[in-house]
Amino acid sequence: MPYNLIRYKMKLRIKEVLKEKKVTALSLAEKIGIAQPSMSNIVNNKVTPSLDTIEKIANALDVPVSELIDEPKAGNFTCPYCGTELRLTAEKIGKE
């Protein structure tokens, strides 16, 4: 089964990396060989690209793939089966 970012509700931070690198979405689209409207949808998190496309974007921007994936908020976790966002907390169990 291929890796699916939608299943894990992951957001990409391509727009932020483009700003950091001072690269336009249009020039990135041309560099990796996809249409500008498709790149716009990817950059604005309207669609989730394939892992292959994410790797092409990372290579074109000279960053690791991990830099394109938004880190989850501390203590939050999205269930990969039902999509429910859960908050993880720690509670001491037992005698003090």
C-alpha cells in the first residue's frame, strides 16, 4: 500500500519553504514539470501530491522531504484509521 499523506491528515509547508527560498510556485512547477494550476493547488494544500511529487519538490528546493511536512502540534495525534484528532496527555497512575 502506498504511503498516503491524506490518510494521516498531514499538511505540507511548501508555501513557507518557497518563501524562505525566495522561489515562486511557477518556477517550481516548471522545474519539476507540472502545470502551474496543479502546483498552486499543492502549495495551497487543496490537493495532496504523491510522494514522488513531494520528493521532486524537495529535490528542486534542495531540502529534505521532512522539511516539507508540517509537524503536528505537541500532544496532538490524528488517528490513522478514523481521522479523529486526539490530544495526548500524561497522568500519573498509582501511589504517590
